[in-house]
Amino acid sequence: MPLERYDTLLKDAHNRKYAVGAFNIFALEFLPAILSAAEEEKSPALLQINPIHFYLADPGPYLDYVKHQIAKTKVPIGLNLDHGISKDIILKGIQAGFPSVMFDGSKLPYAENLAQTREIVELAAACGITVEAELGTLNDEGLEINAENRDRLFTNPEKAADFVNHTGVHALAVAIGNAHGFYKGKPELDFERLKKINARVAVPLVLHGGSGISDSDFQKAISLGISKINIYTEMSAAAATTVKSLCNEKDSPCDYPTLLFKAREAVKKVVIDKMRVFKSSGKA
Ligand SMILES: [Zn+2]
């Protein structure tokens, strides 16, 4: 199928009450795992590349290859630049051929995040490119969540509505207790806050830091407006653990293509599991 649009994928998920899994790729290893999982599950999906991984594959020619593989896939697949933290990186992503981008100004003061996001939306619109933005700070440092940190870090529902109205973004990533990487302790999502954001914001909501959140919390988050969930750490850990255990096996040949293939199978398992939890299986 031809490459699917980011906003079309999220709109369908929003309307039919499921979430599109957004799975990160960076070279050749994870791509076939995710595409074959999507076909087997008859699930739509998004592929994402974080610019921090551009050193592993030159984004221009790499995207040509990824798009070629997407075109051969029988289910709708989109492609998104993950965490573009500056206008320069966003422009580099657009030049490389990304049809949708995430601008991450979440570490900037509110007014600056709003101004820069609006500028990115305007320049992306000229090329028909959709923009996801982020408001609030993910708790990547694993700070204790007390009332003060909650108000300082988490997405403010009123500001979220103001931000979306003044920037024209197509989707909003929220901070409700989610974090990138492995969680330090059990993740506790602020569902009351999510409910308030969802009531005030018309665009689909995005949950970053999906690795480590329980299945029931995912489903509750989807029922409260989350339409896209990002997964990376869990796939990376599955691949690394598989390679490590194979190399530690007695008399293991540690043959590199075999290791890559086994890692791919482990990643595919994670992706299938997530598609079922997100209820995107069967929605293609
Ligand atoms: Zn993220």
C-alpha cells in the first residue's frame, strides 16, 4: 500500500477507540519485524526514526528504502520523525523525506514552545506535512511525584487547549507520569488529568514512553483519548537480551546474521503483543 498519512491513521484510531503503535526503527534490523507483525495482525502502524539514530543510517537513502518496503506491505503504514528538537533538525527530516514530524519543544518555556511549534506547523504545512508537538515534561529522571512536581512537570489541561488552538498541531503528546526508557518504579499515570486534557483538546493525544506501562493502563489511557503510543525501549531490550543469551549459550556459534534474525523475531513478538493490547490488530 502507499505510505499512509499520519493524521489519517490517528483519526481512524481516535474514531474507532484504539491506538496506533508507533515503533522506532534506526537501521535494517527492526523494520522487517514491525512490517511483518503489522501484516500478520492486520494492523495499521507508524514507523518512527529518532534523529539521535541518524548516525546509524544516512536518513535520505534510508528513508527511500523504508518507503519502498512500506509500499510492498498490505496494511496502512505511516512514517514519522520522532523528537525533532530544533528547527534545523526538523528541516533536515523534511529534506530527507519524512511525511510527518514531531517537534519537541517541551523543554522550552511555554511561550517559546508555543512560538516555535507554530513556526514549525506553518513551514511544514507548505509541504503538506503534519506535526505532533509535546507539552509538559516526561519524568525521564524518575523524580518522586509529589503535588509540586506533578504541577511543574505534567501537562496542564488549560494550557494544552490554548497550545493546540494557537499552534494548529495535528496531535499532542502529553506528560501524565509517563517516561522514556525503563521506569524507575511502577509508572503511575494521572488519568484524571488525561480526562481533563481530552475534554479540552480536539486533536488526538499521544503517549510517549510506552515501554513498561501495564496492559490495563494502556487500555484506560486509550479510552481517555490516547490514539498513538510510542514503543522503543521494550523492542531494544528484547533484541539485546536475545543476542546476549544466544552468545552465552554453550557452543553458540554467535553467527552475526543468525543473531540479527533471532533479534528480529524477538522484536516482532513485542510488536504483536502491543498491537493486540492497543486493539489495533484487525483494524487495517
Ligand atoms: Zn518520546
